[in-house]
Amino acid sequence: MKVYAINGSPRKNKNTATLLQKALDGVKESAKDKEIETEIINLYDLNYTGCISCFACKRLGGKSYGKCTVKDDIKEVLEKLSEADGIIFGSPIYLGNITGQLQSFLERLIFQYLVYDKNHSSIAPKKMSTAFIYTMNVPEEIMNEVGYLKTFNHIGAYIEQIFTKPLVMYSNNTYQFDDYSKYKMEIFSEEEKAAHRKAQFPIDCQKAFGLGVNLIK
Ligand SMILES: Cc1cc2nc3c(=O)[nH]c(=O)nc-3n(C[C@H](O)[C@H](O)[C@H](O)COP(=O)(O)O)c2cc1C
């Protein structure tokens, strides 16, 4: 079995990547006697574009039907994911949404399997388990007010349509730098951020671990 984490953050050892790794640790823990491999794919290491609207994946009778044919670094990732037993997506929130890199990646992953029929059916070769980890500055209490929950539900609905309903977790009010005094950031209090980080991030890591434990049923 193979479970992948897709890191949509440019940073490889900060909030999103840390939680993704915890989730993969949880996957390993749940595997017990099953053979299970895990891998993090860092999208910012790869050169690629979003969907280029060539429609090769929708062309009837061709061998590209249901497959993205764009030849860039994502090609190999899509091949790997077509045989995955689980995918855990992770993204920081940038300007109220997932990062551009992850959005471009999802266009490539999802559109190839989305059929333009009445039910928008899916021709994904496998209905693997999925999960999504979001990290952001915004505190949990105002995620709804600022419209983020609507955005997350929208993304989740696409993933469910094509694969399965994702397990979802959020990490809020994240710590962005090691030293807030070096940056112009007057809307944040370093003291409050550091206290939140100390109290809450270990809990978020536990949540991510639990999400991984529950990923593969
Ligand atoms: C370009 C940019 C835009 C951001 N926009 C938002 C935002 O709209 N809402 C929010 O809550 N946090 C925003 N943030 C904060 C990040 O989402 C947050 O710090 C996140 O946990 C960073 O993840 P990382 O540590 O994995 O890189 C933004 C950060 C950057 C760099």
C-alpha cells in the first residue's frame, strides 16, 4: 500500500509540512502488520502548470482518454497517484484560498477524471481515501465569517466527487516566523502567537496523527 502527502506549501519544515508528516506517521501507525509506504511530494520542487485546456483527457477513442497528457514534472506524480491507496493534501491559506501551486495541481489531478456528463461522474482508476489539512493565520472562530469554510467545502466536494470524501483538519493562528520583531507585522502579537503555538500546535500535531490513523479503513 502507498499513501502520499501533497505539500502545497513552499516551506518544507513549517506548519503544513509538519502536520502532513504527522499524518503520515499516523498512517504508518495504523498500518501495523500491513506493508505501507509513505511519501511527501513537495509541489514547489516541481516545474509544472495548471490545466492547459487541451482536452486530450476528454477525447473520445484516444488512448489519452481520462489521462492528463501534459509533459511536465506533474506527469510522474499523476502516474503515482493513480495507484495510491491514500492521498493527504496540505495547504497554507494564501489570500483566502489554497496556494496557487496546489490549485494548479488539483486542476491537473481532478479534471482528467471528471466526465462532462449529467452526473459529473468520475473515471478515476481508484477511489482512494483522501484527507485535507489547511493551515492559516485566521483563528478558528472566524473561519466561517471570512468565508473559508465555504471554500473548503467547495474543494472537498470536488475531491469527493472524483475520489472519496476527505477527512479535514485545520490548524489556525499559525506561527509564521521565528522572530516577529524582524518583520512589519503589527496586527499580530508575537507573545500571543508564541503562546498559541506552544499550547495549540502540539494538539494540532496529535489531530494530524489521528487523521492519518483514520485514513485507511
Ligand atoms: C502570500 C501569503 C498569503 C497569506 N494569506 C493568508 C490568508 O489569506 N489568510 C490566512 O489566514 N493566512 C494567510 N497567510 C498565512 C499562512 O496561511 C499561514 O501562516 C500558514 O500556516 C503558513 O503555512 P506554512 O508554515 O506551511 O508555510 C498567508 C501567508 C502568505 C505567505
